[in-house]
Amino acid sequence: MELPEMKYPLSREQLLDLYYFMRLTRELDEQLVRLFRQNKVVGGLYSSIGQEATSVGTAYTLEKRDWMAPMIRNVGGLLVKGFRPRDILMQYMARSGSPTGGKDGTSHFGDLQERHVVSPISMLGDLIPVMTGVAMGGRYLGQKLVTMTWIGDGGTSTGAFHEGMNLAAAQRAPFVCVVENNQWAYSTPVARQVPLHDLAERARAYGIASYVVDGNDVVAVYQTTKEAVERARRGEGPALVESKTMRMKGHAQHDAAVYVPPEMFEYWKARDPIARYETWLTERKVWDKKTKAEIERRIERELKEELEFAENSPLPEPEVAERGVYCEGCHTIEARWERPIEQLQPPKASVQAAWTVSDFGGTNGGGAAAKAHAPEAAEETKPAAVAAKAAAVSTRGANGGTKRSARAAARPKRRR
Ligand SMILES: Cc1ncc(C[n+]2csc(CCOP(=O)(O)OP(=O)(O)O)c2C)c(N)n1
Ligand SMILES: [Mg+2]
């Protein structure tokens, strides 16, 4: 459908698909809470209620060949990438039919063969260098793929996040990092852990593109992330997308989130991503009541079947615990070459480090990287000596060129 707010058009079918996935994610979330209360969930239960537009809208930008690595609040992304609700249900219930055979819980599973999903890593930030590496590998193999992972507001303060982002930038990796700013890292609000209004600002330190998007508006999330993904696919480097949203529950089921001011929940409840998208679809006449009811019935039917399947899957046999601990032929994954192999071997294989320093590292104009990828930022943070010289020249006529005005002009401007 050609709508003015869409640079990247979505068909009616795709628009309804977005709704289906968001709604399915929420219903699944609520089903899991019921199972938790019945004591059928093994371990913690992490909710993504309120964050469905972020998870679904970002993952929906990926093509089949692309790779993603989900975190605990990205069940929506896993559904978009082709996992079924039964996989998530069985994981949480530690059933033998689960993707990890009952050995791990939550969204801690992947699929390297078909769906191109790398398992989450619990240590926050570590997936960033990993997905940068997958992106570099894909480029090396000529696959024109893009990789994506998500990180919370809290996770952006880890060392691995910064090291990984810098590596991605220096290698110009086709990688998109989505910062899910849900306002809380456990009980720590964003304002208590980083003095920035927009976490996207962090990207400027690496000289890469960044975006801020309303994370509860699925169409905006899709459009913005698509831009970042396509840019990366064209070889223009990685990007950081900050999606502003809200964690509407505690960190996990055991956390009643009493530290969240009630009015904050009220504020975000009024901006619920699913309710907002329902209004959006109605106002643009994408659907009617009948279509909505059909989608709801479909989800109800599917979830009932999926739950039945999951509940009928047994717990794993105890002896399974000792299997798969050491490699038993698990490293036979072979690269899917899409360029002739000669092109991939030295001397043609080497990827030129993209960034060059134009003036031997001096202060006469800044690095080429900063100019190429953040022209606005490069302009604003022009090296002090250059800005001072310019100010001295321009003010000389008026007041004889005071040292004070030159010094004042030399201070790098801050972006608010
Ligand atoms: C390196 C590291 N430090 C601490 C933890 C423990 N931990 C798990 S989740 C979490 C809070 C994360 O907050 P945020 O990154 O904002 O993600 P959210 O839970 O809000 O999605 C913490 C501290 C961890 N997993 N890894
Ligand atoms: Mg958070």
C-alpha cells in the first residue's frame, strides 16, 4: 500500500501480518504467565508485553538469508523468523521436544541451518561482536546478508557493547544493532545509568549512523529499521537504532516492579503498541471488524493446538543430560559459498579496512570516517584549531578579533 508515511511500502497482507505477529506474541506471553502460575514453567519467565512493536517491527525487515540473535524480550522476532509458539512453550516448560531438547529455557535457542538464528548469550553485550563477526563472514562469502541483534538500555553500558560496536564500525560490517530502550534495567531507570537522553547518541562515538524511533509504533519501527538494514546491505556500514518503548512488567515474573511510578505505567499504557496499531489499521481502512475477528480466531485456534502439543511433549530422559556436552559432529556446518572460491582466497579475499585518515591524523579536517558517515556530527565537532581560526577571521571586522570569542567558538558544539 502506498501510504505517505511509508518509504518502504508494505502490502495489505504484510500490514496484517505485523498485527498477527504482535498479537500472537502478546497472547503467547499471557499464556506463559498462566503456565508459570500452574508451576509448569521451569526457571524464570521474561515478558515482552509493551515491546511487541519493537521486536516484531525490527525482525520483519530481515530477509530469509539474514541472521538475527534474539534476547529474552525478542519472542516476537523469533516468531517472525519462523519459529512456532510450541518451540517457545516447550523451551519454557523444558520439554524434550523443545529446540534445546529440554536442556535450556527461555528464548535460549537458535537455528544455524534454516532460520539463521544465533542463540542468545546471557552476558549482555556479547552478541554484538558475535553478530559483527557473522556479518563479516557473510560478506566474505558474498551473501549480501545483514545481521541484527537487540540490546537493552542497561546492556549498552557494558564493555562488550562498546568493543563490539567499534569493531562493527571499523570493519563496516553489515550489522544493525537495535537498542530496546524500555526505560528500565531491572530496577535501574535509564537516567540513573547514563547521562544521555537518546541512547542513539552513543553511535556518534563510533562514527556510524543512528536512528531514534517511537518503539510503540510498529510502522515507524519497520520503516526506520528497514532504512538501516538496506543501508547496511548496500555496504554503507552498521547502524544503531534506538527504539523507545516501555517494559510493562517487572524484569521477570518474580519482580512486581513496585519501583516503577504508577503514572509511568499509565503514560505508556495509553500508548500500547497493539491498541495503537489497531486504530492505525482502522483509520486507514486496511481492515474491518470481520478481518480483525478472523485474525483473533486464528491465533486462538493456533495457540490451543500449540499448547496441546507442548503439554504432550514429555520431560527429557535423565541420561540426555550427559549427551551433547562435548562435540559429537556438531561442527560440520559448511559455508555456503556464493562467490567462486578463487575469489575468496588470498590475495582477493582480504577486505580492505574501510576507514582512512586523510591528514596523517592531524587536526586539519578530521578523519575521513567521521566525514563520510556522520557529516553533520563531523561538522559540529570540527577540530578546535580549525573552528578557532574561522571564528577569529569572521569576528575580526566587527571587534578586532578577540581571543575570547575565538576560544568560545572553538568549543565543540553539543547536539542536544
Ligand atoms: C554483563 C552482564 N551483567 C549483568 C547481567 C545480569 N542482568 C541480566 S538482565 C539485566 C538487566 C538488563 O537490562 P536491559 O539491558 O535494559 O534489558 P531489559 O531487561 O530491560 O530488556 C541484568 C543486569 C548480565 N546478564 N550480563
Ligand atoms: Mg531495559
